[in-house]
Amino acid sequence: QRILAYTSPARGHLFPLTAILLELRSRGCEVVLRTLSAEVDRMGELGFEAAPIDPRIESLEQEDWKERSPRRALQRSVETFCARARLDAPDLERAIEEERPDGVIVDIQSWGALAAAEAWGGPWASFCPYPMPLPSVHAPPFGPGLKPARGALGRLRDRALRPLVFGTVEKIVVSRLNEVRAGIGVGPVDAVSMFTVPPLMLYMTAEPFEYPRPDWPANIRMVGPCAWDPPAEPPEWLADVERPLILVTTSSEFQDDGR
């Protein structure tokens, strides 16, 4: 089978997907990839037919770090995703026309390409490399990192906070996402169905790293971290460290968090 994979311009999305694409190739699939230009050669060396996404998509950089409030930062981030979506939808359509794939895998953050894959009508899937903000009566609201509720007081806490979290998602994210989807000719979504529309959602985590819940949507498959990194030699200082280490990593999108 010929599989076309499409990513947003972020290494933090491409590298986890690379593990899945390598597995597909080992099972005899032809893998065609559209991704950020700086990684095309590296992906070609892995045996993929790699080409860059539309360069105009990469030119639209995230600048949410310039904002002073989380709400305004989310709004600015959504504006960038929508601007990219107007480009990545026709970009994926062209790739499908050129490559004639048997199936398509699309980055959860490529909103226009997701809608284009849905409109295409062939087999398709999405992948999500970050914590998924899905509501559940068995888990606290997404975001604050609360411990699971215990007893009636804990459940009351969750019921009170859940509308605040998901109301914000509905107002800021979903309304703009549906503008993109309407322009491509597919139906609207809400805060849940934006993750459940893909027939298959590859969620790059595992149950020990998630809130326990029995109500995962049927399309979601937790596939583990899908860890892949470019080959590199470990730094010399690492050999002298005897204590346990904690690695703290930042987004592959610039966040001005050097300080």
C-alpha cells in the first residue's frame, strides 16, 4: 500500500510520527511524506519519498509567546493555525492528486489538511503527539493538572470547572476551526468531535500517563510515545552523572522560554 503522511511544520510532530512511518515501511508499505523543508533530506535517508509542504505554511510562525495572558495567547495561536489551514488544505489536495495514495495520515494540528482528508473520501487517520483535551466524567477538566476526584466534593469540583475549560475551547478554538471546515465543504465539529471525526486517531501516549477512564472514544488508539530522534552522540558530561536525571523539554515551536 502507498501511504501519504502530512505534518505541520513542527519537529515535535514529525519525529513521533517517524516511528510509525518506519513501522509501516517495515511492513512493506510505500511511505510518501510532506513535512517541513529542513527535514526532507533526513526523511529521505530513512527511505521515505519526502518533499516539503508549501513554504508559505512554514513562514507563518507561532507568536503566542508575545501575549501576556493565556487566553490571548490561545487566540493568537488559533489565528496562526487558521492561516496555515487555508494553505495546508489545498497543499494536501495537490499531494493526493500527485501521489494517488491508498491511505492518508494527517497531523492533528493541520486543520485544513484534516478537513481535506475527510472530504477526499479515502481511508485516512490522524495523529496527536500532545495531551488530548477530551472531557470525561471520570477525569478532571483538562489543563490545571488536578488529581482525580474522590467523593462527592471532588465530583462537584469537576462539574463546576469543566464548563470553564471547555467553554473556552468552544469559543476560541472550535468556532474558528469550523470556519475553516465550512470553506472546504465539511460539517462543523465541537470540542469532542474535532478529535473523533478521524476514523482512526493515533494518540501518542499510554494509559499510565493518562487519567484512568473507561469512556475513550472508539476511534482513539493509544500507541505509546513513538519515540524517535535523529542519531546523536551523548554529551560527555552525561557519563559523570550518577544521580537520577529529570529531562524537561520545551515545545518545538519557539516559546521564548530560554530564561
